[in-house]
Amino acid sequence: MPAVTHPNWLQLPRIGPPIPQAIDRPVERLVTAPSLLEGAGFPVRRPFPSREIGFRNADPFLLLDHLGAVEYAPGEAKGAPWHPHRGFETVTYIIDGVMQHRDSQGGGGLITNGDTQWMTAGSGILHDELPTEELVRTGGLFHGIQLWVNLPRRLKWTPPRYQSLASHHVTLVSSEHGDALLRIIAGELDGHKGPGVTWTPVTVVHATLNPGSLLQVPWPQHFNTLIYVLSGAGTVSSAGVLMHEGQGAQMGFGDIITIAASTERTGPSDTMEVLLLGGRPIGEPIASYGPFVMNTHAEIVQAFNDYQEGRMGNIPAQEFHPGG
Ligand code: MN
């Protein structure tokens, strides 16, 4: 798994032991992420929004798509061709493989092997998110996530902005006993800060747990908290709720998160890979339709009009192929 790692986790800064009397967050809602097709027809697993975990449970997060892991055959890889966004942020974290990105402001680049692109769509932007020509031609492994983070009303009209968070800028720490690796992409964990800058308090962490390891991390009480298992299996919370690849949980109230990796091999590798998501709820009314997330239905109608009138930008001329 090429997401950034470290040759000796024991040399990394460690998370401290939990404070005495720390309240362990229980699993409040558990979901096996349904599979669906996105964009031009690539399969994703979406733990939320779902019947089990709605906008209110996930606030300030709106959506999580687990892309792969998939071993594409030649000619099979697909992406999401030109489309708009307004009113929130898209966070694309690629663990294996490459995604190519272009936008209506002339920006673009590759997101690969542990990189994160944090895009504030704000007032509106058009972009496309595609596998590289090489990946389409040769096929290969592809694995990543896309997370949508909501913006408060006052920031829905902020100009679009990118943060390219290269894999080598991700903050690496290890668990108390050095047997789990934590990649802090954004926000803060036990005083360690990730490179991503967020508009409201948000923490995004990708954890790798060795078989049999125990991970306990302090977590702000006021955060809504979601856990998603990218691969492998283990138990979550002191109640030992079994979770495996493709399952998500909304956690209840507490100060710490507890995860214990299975001692048996349960996935493509020996490790348990987990996404830890936390954020202060922003309590916004949500009007959501397709690529737009606003506060009211009228603002959604306006977004469609603005998109059709070209007020969110236009597809660059060299990318426009009439008739296909
Ligand atoms: Mn998009």
C-alpha cells in the first residue's frame, strides 16, 4: 500500500496514554456501505449519507465515497468528467494509483499514492476527475476516498481554493505502543497538527493498525465522529463492536476512540486500515442536489441557473469535444 509510511514507527512521536476516567466513545450507528455507480460509472461504497447515517449525524461532513480498492483491467478505469460544485469542499485522498484533475480556472495536476487534494468549491467551479490515460490503457490498482465537507452559510460564496497536500507533508505519529501508524491529513490529534487547513474545526486521519494492535486516541468531546474501515477488520469501542472493510460507524459521546485490530489476516494485507473523521457540527440547514449543497431550495435553483449560464466557469476550449 503506497500511502505514505515510515520505515520504523517506533521512531515517530507517540500518542500519549488515555487520561484516567476518559470516556470511551461507543458505536452509535453502524452501516455497511451500499455500493453504487458514480461519474461515468465507477463503483463506490458510500457509508454516508445513508439510511443509517444522515446529514445530522455526520455534520459537518456531507458524504464519503470509498473508491476501490479495485484492480482495473486495461480500458476499464473511469472517472467523473466535467461537472460543477458549489457550497462545500471536496477532499480527494488517493492511497494507490493516480487521479488526474483539471478545472475551469486552468488548474490541474495529479493526485497519487498518499496525496490529498482539498478543494474548496465555494461560490462555484467546474472540474473533471479522471484516471490518467496510462491507467486506462494498462489498468492497475486504484484506491482512494472522496470526502465532502460542508461550509457554513457565510463561506458558501468564498472564491474557490485548493490545497495540494503532498504525501510527504502528511504528519506521521504512532500509537502509544508504536504498533499503529497515524497519518494526520488535516486538523489536530493529541497536539500534532496535519497540513490541511480547514474553515471550521475538522480532523482527518488515516490509521494503519498492525495485527493485534490497540489504538486509543484522544478526541474532542464536541466533535461529531465517524469511523470507516478501508480494509481489514477489528473491533471498535471498549464494547468490542466488530467492524470490517466497507463498514462505517457514527460514534457516540466521549473523549477517546478505541480500535483494536484483528489478530488474523482479514484483507489484502495484514493491517487494518481505518479512516477517523471528526468535526465540530456547524448546524446548517442543508439543501442538497447533485453537485450543489446550499441552505435553501432557491439557492439550488440559482446554482443550476448559474451553472447553465456559465457563471461557475467554463470547460477549457481544448477540452471540449462536440459530439463526444
Ligand atoms: Mn467533483
